[in-house]
Amino acid sequence: MKISDSFRSHFIREVLIPLVLVLLITFTAATFTVWWATAKTNRDAAGQQQRIIQTSLSQSLAEMIKQNRSLALWQPLGSRLERAPLDILWLNQNVGAWLTEMFGHQLIYILDEHNQPVYRWEWGENVPVARFEHLRPPVTSLLNKLKIPFAIGSRHAETVDFTLIDKRPAALAISAIDNGYGQNGRFRLVSVKYLDSSYLDSLAQRSLLRDLHYADGNPLHKGANYLLTNVAGEPLGYISWRPSTPGSQMFQVIGPVGLVMVLIITLICVLMIRRLWLSSSRLSQSLLQLSASEAQAQHLAFHDVLTGLPNRALVEERLTQALGRLMRSEGQIALLLLDLDRFKLVNDTYGHHAGDELIIDVGHRLSELVRENDTVGRLGGDEFVVILEGITSLHVIEQLCERIIASLARPFTLLGSQTWIGVSIGVATAPQNASDRLELMRKADIALYEAKSQGRGQHRIFDESMDESVKKRQQIAGDLRIALQSKRDLAVYYQPLMDIAGQKVVGLEALIRWNHPVHGLISPGDFIPLAEEMGLIIQLGEWVLREACRVSLAWPDLSMAINVSPLQFRSAGFVERVKAIVKQEKTQPSRIELEITEGVLIEDEKGAQEIMSELRQAGFRIALDDFGTGYSSLNYLRHFSVDKIKIDRSFTQSLGVTENSTAIIESVVRLGQAMGLTVTAEGVETSSQMQALAEAGCNQLQGFLFSHAVAEEEIKALLTPRKAS
């Protein structure tokens, strides 16, 4: 019993009283907010209605003076008034009746230069001019306030204002009548529109105000009022209307809803209190569930959401712990960094959902290949990591790497289709390579780079020469940037393309050369990848193109071939830049042949088709370089429009060495001829190779048999006719 009373007291003190206070504060705040919003909305609406009526009245005056002006500037009116006697019938039709019927003017007068009426029209009919005295005071008053005088011969003058006529509010407009020469004449047009029920009804429709009427006395207390004044600010009475009160209307709508919500919230709170009361007995179970939730949150913080493998944070923690244990035990630790090959192609082909499925399958296969005490983790994207402990020899590491490569080389089933990927692995060991986590990961990354640069689908174990190689590459990369800025050590050489007889030069291929001041000649195969990594390949390629275009002007009978990097080809604005360079160098696109490789076509087939189409429409020729080295070269010929295929040097070198090499080349040549393409063989070094290629039907030859690439000043010597061998 004491426990129950204690719990009840605690529950009332800690739960019930705070909840009731919160409800009271909430309801009070909500009530005040609704009341304040209602009052503010009504005030804002009243202010807006005041501005609307003010604007509508101003627009009404502006329209009235425009109506007067349209008649006052009408030259036939001025001419008629100068004639004597006045044609009253004509004035009735063209002045009185027109202003009344068209615009609703009620009183219309024409005054002479002494402000004496010469014509009078009231309420739809012509009346004697003598009855004008009731209008003279407001007309005189308005004329006195006019800034521009009605002097005869001056520019057009007019004025309009609200006034009282016979104690009735009215709009009064006065305009000088044109004398036929764009100047004020002797006569003035005066018109009046009373602010009667018709006028106010029209104004109410325009301003969307209800029950609009004129009150000449005190303003209405229960309605909205606008003090009508003239230009001088003199009060003329009040215009009153029944105000719109959106705040009150809103309150009428939300008031009952709010009351219902208060009742519902109160009911919900009562139910919540009862539920809290009942759930207190299950507090211990809730605490257990909370502990489980914390464990799950901790798991998510250290594991990859997609694969469930340890993420980067947990991998780094486990590697740090393993290195700590290594200090107290024998053996080695191996860190394997894995990077999937062709994963981006899978993503682009099948979509990101299929890419996620592939990542999950890779995680499963890796987990099946390692021991229980080893760690398989995902660093992100298509990068995985394996930590091996207790390793006694490098042979064990190499065996695991080979099993991983073989396992990931097996096909994966994605969306009902089989696809293939590969993996490159970089390995670093502790304590041989490093005992620090960051250094170990850096060296494993260097080994991974080496594996990828050597052709992918293989593993490399770090050794110190790799580190030196990386440092040397970094140094050479910096030198390349300097060389490209100064153009001092870079040069473009030209290798001839020969006719099939090997006697005549039919074209030149521009090839870049780099003579490093320390390391001497550096192969393009070494520094071109560096240029791509550093983002210099576009600048480098455009410089080669510009040099080749310049040189081509001296040899108008020769075509000029330029190699295009895949990165340069896919860069934004590539076609426009190529056309601009050719135009600036004053050569013709038809003399330029752009050589591309499969790397250009693999990643974005549709985009490559569009770029190649634009280039060919501009007049450039397209050659598919290194033909036959890719698994889908024949497929590219079906989908892409090219002008030439260049048989890779590996096929030329195999002539007379490898079985069926001649048959392969003959097949490629027949295929090219069937598609109307020029066929060029690269890497010709012997006369027997040249003869075999000629018999196969090649159109052009290129290789060291004829010439190495030469400098610009040596091109002339190449053109000397060669003697037949």
C-alpha cells in the first residue's frame, strides 16, 4: 500500500501536474495567438481597403481628365468654337451627348476666356447658359489652384479635383480647348461627375467594396470610412462602406475547429496519462529495448549500411588494434586494398540499383574467402579492404589474392543477365613495410596503384622501389606541368603514312615528344597517363593539334593525323575547341584526321556517337586506332561512323611468327573494304611484313621500315621518292 501511494504521489508530481501546466500554457498561448492574428488581419484588411478606395478615386480622376483631354485636343472642336454663331446642334452631338453617353459626365460646359459659359449641357440635354452661377465658385477655386495657367497660346493646360457642388460631392475636370495649332485657345471645357449612387456603385465594383455610399456628416461608427478631400486637403465628407473582416471570418471558421482540437488534445492527454500509468509496470522491459536500440545504433555507426561489413571507421580501429597486438606477438599483418575493375561500366549499363546488388555479392564472396579472425570491410564506392593477422609468409598472402581475383572474375548475375568485373589488389605488410596505420594504408594504396597501372586484374605487394617510383612520378609530373607552360622541352614529331607500295608519303601522324633535361627522352606511354591524371591532357592535346595544323599548311597534299585522348574527347566543348583551333590556324578540317581508341567509346556510347557525328559534319575524318585489341572492336564498326581503321602493331609484328596472323589481317582488311573504310597497318618494320600487308589489301602502311617520327624541318626529306626494294 505504501508503495502504491508513493508511486501515485510521484506520478502526480512528475507527470500529471507538469502535463496539465503544459496544456494550460499551450491553450492560453494558442487563444492569444488566434485573437492577435484575428485583430491584426482585420487591421491589415482595413488598411488595404483604405488604400484601394484611395487608388480607385485617383484612377477615377485620371480617367476623367483623359476623357476631357480627348475632346479638348480634338481640333475640329476648336475650329467650330471660333466660328460665329455657335453651331449648338453640332456641339450637342459631339460634346454634350458624347461625354454623357460615352463616359457618364452629367454637367458639361464650355467657357470663354472670361470664364463665361457659351455652351451648357446638363443631365443629357442642352440648357440656357445663364444658369451657371452655382458652378462658378468651384470652377474659380480649381482654376486658382492650377499650376499651369490657361493662358492663350501656351501649352495645353488641364486640371481635375473633387469638390462640392450644391453640397454634393463631385469630380470636376477643366481642360483648355486646342486652337488647332497645339496651343490653348480661348475656350475651356468643364465637366462634372457627381459622386452619386451610380458613380459609387461603379467604384464599389472596381474596388470590391460593399455598401459604398457618401456621408456628409460624421463617419459611421460601425463601418469603414474614407475622408474625401480635394487637392488642398480640405474635407468634403466621408465615403463609407461595410468593411471586409477576414480575421473575424477566419475566427468563425477556426474557432469551432480549435475548440474541437482542444477537446481532442485533452482526450489524447487523458489517454496518454492512462497509458503512462499502465506502462510503468513494463519499465524494465522498455529499458531492455532501449539497450538493444543503442547496440543497433552503435552497429550502424561502424558498419556499412549496404553490405553490413565494417566501414572505414571500424576498419581503421581494428587495424590500429591489430598493430598494437603485433608488438606483443610474432607473425605479420597484411593489409589488402581492393578496387573493382569496370564497376562504373556496370553502374552505367544496368543502373545504380544493380551496382548495389553487385557490391553486396562482392562482399559475400570476400567474406567466404577469409578466416573468422580476419576483417573484410568496405571503404566506400567500389573499394574494399581485407586485414589478415598472424601471417607467417608472403605465400599465404599471394594465395589469398589469387583466390580473390579468381572469385571476382566469375560472372555475376544482375537483372537476369551475366556480367563480368575484375579486381586489382594492393598489399602492404607490417612490420616489414610499416608499423603505423596511416603509413601502412599509404603503402598499400601505392601497391594498388601499381597493380592498376600494370593492367588491372592482378595484385602487387609493396616494395620500396614502388615508393621511389611514385616519388619519381610526382617529380616528373611537376616537370611536365612546367614543360607544358614553357613548351621548351616538348616538341611535335611527324611519322609518315605510306602508300601500299611504300614509295609515296600520303600523310603524316603528329606525335608528341618530351626531352626531359635530366631523364632524357621520356616515352609518351609514360607521360601521357601523367597528363591525364593531372588534368593537363586537354591543354597538351590542343597544343599538339595547333602545331599539327600549322605544319600542315606547308604540305597541302598530305593528310595530318592527330591522336585524341579519351579524356580530351569527353571533355565539355571538345568539338567547338577543335573547330576553333583549325579555323585560327587557317587550315581545312578535311585535311585533319582525328585518331581515337576504344577507350573513347566504352563509357558513353551515345555521347561518343553525337561527338563523332558533329566532327564528321564539320569535315574532320575519324580513324579508329589500335583496331582489334578490344573485345568489341567489330561491334564499334557497326555503331560508329569512322573513315579509317588502323590495324594494331601487335598484329603486324605477328606476321610470319604467329599461326593464322595473316588470315586475321586479311579478314580485317576485307571487313574494312566492305564498309568503305581506309585500312592502315601500323608497326611495319620489315619488307616481308610490307609484302604480306600489300597482298592482304591494306591501303596504307606506317612503321620504322619507312621512317621514325621526325622533326618539322626533316619532313621535306621524307617526301623524296623512295626506290623500290
